[in-house]
Amino acid sequence: MTTDSIFKIASMTKPITAAAVMILAEEGQLSPVDPVERYLPEFRGQKMYLSREGDKVTLGPPSARDYHPRPAHTHIRHALAAAPRASKTSS
């Protein structure tokens, strides 16, 4: 294979995007905890589902209480579909 070879990749958007994000984060050009609109201004002003009463749906901006950051290892474990390790106890 040469550096300019073209080949088909199917269903690889998420892994390639994840690898690109990890590279950018490692280089300090992107932070995974930043709001998405910092990098994609088109997403500014997004609203989320708040409630529903009959046919009326209420949307509103997400609040700080709606944001639940998780440690990076949680996302990596999910992405790799690895089972959590059992903790070792010293005896």
C-alpha cells in the first residue's frame, strides 16, 4: 500500500472521529469537557427536552445541573467495549 492509496472504509465514522479528537486533545488543541459550540458554532443555542404535557412539549437551554461529566476512562472503556476490572484486595 502506498501513501496515496484509496480504499473503502465502512461504518468507521465514530472510531476515526474519536481518534482525531484524542489526537487534538493530546496536542492541547481541544478539550473534551468544552461545550461543543466552542468548536462548532452552529450548535450554539441548542435546546433540550424539559417536559411534556399532552401534546405540548417544553424545550429549554441545558442548565449546569444537566451536565454530568464522566471520567475519561469511562468513555474509553465504553468505546472499547471492555468489561470493568475487578478490584484486587491485598491479603
